[in-house]
Amino acid sequence: MTCRHYLQTKTRSPAFLWRMVIGLLIAGVIIGLAVDFAVPAWIGPQAGLFADKSPDDPLEGPPHVLEQLADRGRWSELWMAIPGRILDRWRHPGVTGLAVLTGLCWLAFVLQAIQIRRGRDSRLWLPLAGLGLGVLSVWPTFFLIYWQERTWNLADSTELAAGLRCNILGVGLREEAAKFLCFLPLLPWLVRRRDELAALLCAGAVGIGFGMEENVGYVGGSGGAETLGRLLTPVPIHMAITGLVGLAAYRACLWPLPWGPHFMAVFGVAVLAHGMYDALLSITALEEYAFGSYLIFVLLVYQFFHELRPLQKRRIEPVSLTANFLFCVSTVAAATFVYLCAAVGWQAACDVLVSGIVAQSLMVYLFLREMPETMVTV
């Protein structure tokens, strides 16, 4: 039996795949407990990695230079000062390592799902460019935070009306606009090649890049529980939502009359869904409806997989896409647990990851149900 045939057989065997998933998760638990025993936790109930910054404005720090520039309306100087502060956030090896590992795992899924045809195929380098552009999209995002706070009077709030306004017109609008803006340089290449599959997944790669940076902010700005539980969801939800917006934009470029209004509708729904996802997790009056955030996550991920499946050509690869997906999801979950065991201890790590694990389980179910080589029929 050749190695290729062995991989084709094994990576399409449900028994092998579940053993792989369980093995990776058990390894993560064992390593996490060992790390917790060896390393004292450094994130407490009131202190984060960047303790002088809030989760929603993690670039602010002594001497509050960015705040001062924004208060004085010196927008060009503020624009040029932001990248240095972003780079400061990536100098912490633990946070950076977890973010990069998460991004690389999801990029590996995208690079197989996009079905590269040859070594110099644009389907290879366009997702890589998309990943970089996604990280870059954090720059305009943070600029818009300061600009919206001072021109639109948007401020983070746990009150219903103010919170909805901030999360939808603030968080949702600026993040989706920034990611789409950074996807635009790839759009002419995709339209010229008439490649819907690449449009969906290259836009998804932009979302992966943004989600990587958001994970850094969640760890850096968290006081130990508020946002750490969301570490597993930023990358897949940004991949899905940005991928759907990018695909709609691609179709609008090719067929403006029927698809132009559709793109506007998709972008509007993306902003609303993104804003409501955050609102349900942060607004006090909506606490009893927090489960709705899972529903939003599930619907976005389901639609992404639903669009992906018919765009792929049927072909037999040495390692199945299902095996790639399950390996990546399990590795990210295990690595996140290990990091949180070191940061907050194993008991707190279990507590804060409950919501993320539920969301990941739903995502895995949807993938197995929707994609080829499925192991789920209901």
C-alpha cells in the first residue's frame, strides 16, 4: 500500500478522525495541567496582560498619546502613530504565538479548500496576501475607533440603546468596512480570473488575519474572564463574514444590476450580525438572550460552508479536507487551553472556554453536515 493510498484511506475513516480529535484534545488537557502546575498564573480577576488598557481600546496606554492626538483633532498624526502601538501588542511571545498558530491553522484549511492547481497558481499567493491585508486592516479599524468616539459620540456602554448603537454603528460597521477596504486590492485579480471559489476564500483569509489580531486584543485587554472565553470564535466568524461579503462584492462586479443591491444587503446584514453578536455578549439588558450570539455564529458559519461546497470541484486528495479541518480546529482548541492554563489556571481556563467549545462543536457539526466526505447526515 502506497503512502498516498494510506492517507486517502485513513483520513476518510470516521474512526481514525475521531481518534485524532480526541487524542489532540487529551494531549492539550495533559499539557495544560502540566503547564498550570509549573507556571504561576499571571492574569488575575482585575489585571490583564496590558493592564492599563481596556478591551475596546487596547492601544491606549501611558502617556495616552493616541488619546491626546484624537482629542486635538490631529488625525494625520494619529494615523501614523497607530502602527507602532499595534506592533507593541505583538511583542509578547505567548499571545503572539497563540494568535499566529490559530491563523496558520485556519490558513492551512483555506489553502486546501481553495484547491490550488499548480505551483504558481494565483490561488496560492492570493490567500497569503489576504492574510497580510487582514492584519493590516486593524490599522484603519483603530483609527475609526478614535474618530467615531469624537465625531459620532460613540462610547462603549452596557446600557441597551447606547450599547446597541456602539456595537452596530461602531464595532460592526468599522470592522466590516476596514476588512472590506483591505480586501479591495485583491478584487480586480479575482474578477479578471472569474474565480468565485478564490473570491470567497481570499476574502475569508482577510478575516483570518483580522481575527488573529483580535485574539491578541482579547488576551491583552481581558481581566481574566470578560473576553478570554471568546478566543476560539474570532477567526472562524471573521473568516465566514468577510468571505461572504467578499463573494457578494465579486458577484456585484461581474453582474452589477442583479448583484449590486444584493451586495449592499449582504454588507448591511454583516454589519448588523456582527454588531448584535457583540451586543448580546456585552449588554447587561441582553444577558438572558446571550445564547443568540451562538445562533448568529452558527448562521454565518453555515452560510460560509453552504457557499463553499458547490464552488469546489470533486477531486481526491491525499489528505481529506475533513481531516485538515478537524486537525486545525482541535489543535487550536488544545493550544488555547494550554495557554489559558498558564495564564489563569486550569479551572478558570475550563470556565472561560465553555462558550467557545460549544460554538466550536456547532461549527464542526455544520462542516461535517455541509461539506463533501461528510460523516453527518442529519
